[in-house]
Amino acid sequence: MSSRTAARSKARAAARLAATQALYQHEMEGTPVPRLLHEFHAHRLGATIEDAEYAEADVAFFDDVVTGTTARGEEIDAAIRGKLASGWTLERLDKSMRAILRAGTYELLARVDVPTATVISEYVDVAHAFFERRETGFVNGLLDAISKDVRRAS
């Protein structure tokens, strides 16, 4: 992998983590998307907060994931609901988990430029920031199942 490709990959990984955090905040506080994007652009992406340095994120990719996920919310939630085990509801899932699954599902639906395996692997990595192994396996399995419905072999 060239250093340019590695840098883009790292910037997209940072964008995915930030997008998940923004979607979580959007659900928790109802922050309007334009204000949310502005807040992340101004204060979070590439910043240092409480001694944690945020990696430089691919801002355009971040914006696309956040705006696309919120714009296609009903379609995304229907895809997730369709793959939950009997007796489970989307509302029963942790809000962080919902944000991860929604962002990953958006990418599977809309970002055909990103390989399926990359989307799944990246959101499993995001899940590691919030959850234990069992939950990361859940993210892997659910996004894999959704990918089989929304993408041809890629």
C-alpha cells in the first residue's frame, strides 16, 4: 500500500469513527445535521480533546456518511430490522450500536466505491472502540447479512 493510500485509509477510518459519534449525538440530542457538521469540522476533526488526539479525517467522506445516513434513515433502519433476530428490535439496541450499524449500512447502500469487506472490517474496528468482542461479532454478522441483500459480490 502506498503511503498516499495508507493516509487516505487512515483518514477514512477517522471519518467513520467521527461519523458514528456524530450520528450518536444526533440521536441523543437531536442536533440538526448542519450544526452537527459545523461542530465536528470546527472542534473535533483533527483536534485534541482531553488529551486524546483525533486523527485527521477525510472531511468530505465524514460529511457524506453523516448526511447520507440521516437522509436515508428509514431505508437504513428497514434494512437493519430485516436482519435482526426474532424478538429483537432496533430500539432495543444500544444507541452507539445503532449509530455504527446505520453508518455501515449507509456505506453498503451508497458507497459502492468502497469494497464490502472494507466497510464491514472498518465498522467492526469502530465497534471495538465502544464494545467487547461479542458485540463486534454482531456488527460483523449483521453488516455481512445486509451486504448480501444490497450488493452483488464485490
